[in-house]
Amino acid sequence: MAQKVKVRKKKKYGKVFEYEPTIRDAFISDDLREKLEKEIPKMKVISPTEIALRYNIKISTAKDFLEELEQKGLIKLAVKNRRVRIYVPAKAA
């Protein structure tokens, strides 16, 4: 999924900053799904942000996937906040 990314310019306080926006996948492929199901239970603490940054997927996709794993019983919810949910492996909980 190689997309051409434009360098965007942003003015702030008279200076021009250039940055490239990050394009993340909205769906998890079957290969990545299998890889995640093997690696996530080995992690100490699991958050949607960590998964999204590490595997280059959208945070909303990571949230949905972690809820799926929680229903399967591979991970358990440790801390729930209005912004973020933090999970731990089922073995550690």
C-alpha cells in the first residue's frame, strides 16, 4: 500500500515547518493478525497506542482488535480510563 505522501508546510510564529503525515492501515491483514495473536500475550502491558505505533495501524483498529482478544480471553483489562484502556496478558492477571 505505497501511497505518495506530500510534504506539508505549516507556518507558526513566522517559521515554516515541513512534515510528512503518517499513513496507517485501517485493516489488519491475516498475516499481521496471526503475528499479533502470538506476540501480544508475551508483552507486559498492552495499550492501543503502543500496538498502533509498533505495527503501523490506526488506533481505532487497534482498539477493536484488543477488544476482540479480550473476548477470546487472551488478555484482560487492567485499567480503564475515559481515554485509554490498558490490558495485561491473561496469564499475568
